[in-house]
Amino acid sequence: MAKKILMLVGDFVEDYEAMVPFQALQAVGCEVHAICPDKKSGDTVATAVHDFVGFQTYQETRGHNFAINATFDNIKPEDYDGLYVCGGRAPEYIRLNKRVIEITKHFFDANKPVAAICHGIQILTTAGVLKGRTLTAYPAVGPDITLAGGTWKDIAVHEAITDGNLTTSPAWPGHPRILQEFFKLLGITIQ
């Protein structure tokens, strides 16, 4: 039976951090539902491209429109096998939505697989689910992890860290590793 994955996005989600896992999870047979507060199936969110081009932080440009394929208000997190939390600028504001936090907590309370990348970890810090965890994120989110009771590790941008049911990566160059780890957590094997 196909695994059902819930994906959290919002306006100005990082383009690759939504598109790549959405398609990669579908490619291995998962059913993926991308949701955003106050949006319904068929709506879109604007994406942003975060590129590492030599500045002290990423450069941001406008990306694509990403289609939402499930209605936020109709979601029942107990119907899903895993949660994928995308990065970009979206996490800084969707974490203010009480239901986003409730959904996130469900996956940790039920010990279901969770993948979070880059600034997506801001949702986890707000949800209060990082105490005693070791993880990574975009470096600017490191202090938030520490304040939330977790241990932040500064790792190469193409790597990932897994601690229990949680796998994290600093940014989109880590897609191969975070997706491999998430597949393992979901019990998906690829030959």
C-alpha cells in the first residue's frame, strides 16, 4: 500500500525544497498532499529560489507557482504516514497558524517519520518538539534550535542528520541524503 505523506508549504516556500521532494516521493509510489493554511486544493503558492552565489547568505528570486493538491481545513494528520516540512520563507509565517503546530505535534506524538529542511525547522521549534534532539538547519536557524532545547549541528550543505523519527538537512543541496533518510524512516527500499 502506498505511503501517504503530508507536505507543509506556504507562499515563498523554497522552490526546490517543495518541487523536488514532492516529485521524488511520488516517483517511489507515495501519495503526497501539499497543504497551506487558508488554501484549498487547486490553489497555488508562490515559490522563491534561494541560490548560494557568494553573498553572506542566500540570494532570493521569484520561482514558480506550486499547486496545492489538498485542502488545509480537511486534513486529518492521523491519515498520513509521514510529514515533510519544506523551507524557504513560508515557515516563518505558517508556524503562527495553530493548526500547523497541532499537525506537526501529531507526527512527533505518534512517532511517525518527519523530514524538515532549511528554514522548515522553524515550524518544529515553534511546535516545541526538539528538546533532546540532534538536528541541523540553515545556519541562521541554529540558535532557534538551541533555544528550543535541541542540539544544532553545522554540517555540510549536502548532508543530513537523522535522530529517531526526524531527518533534517541544511538546504536543498541535501536532497539526495534527506530523501534517502526519509525513505528509510518510511520503510521504503529502492533497489
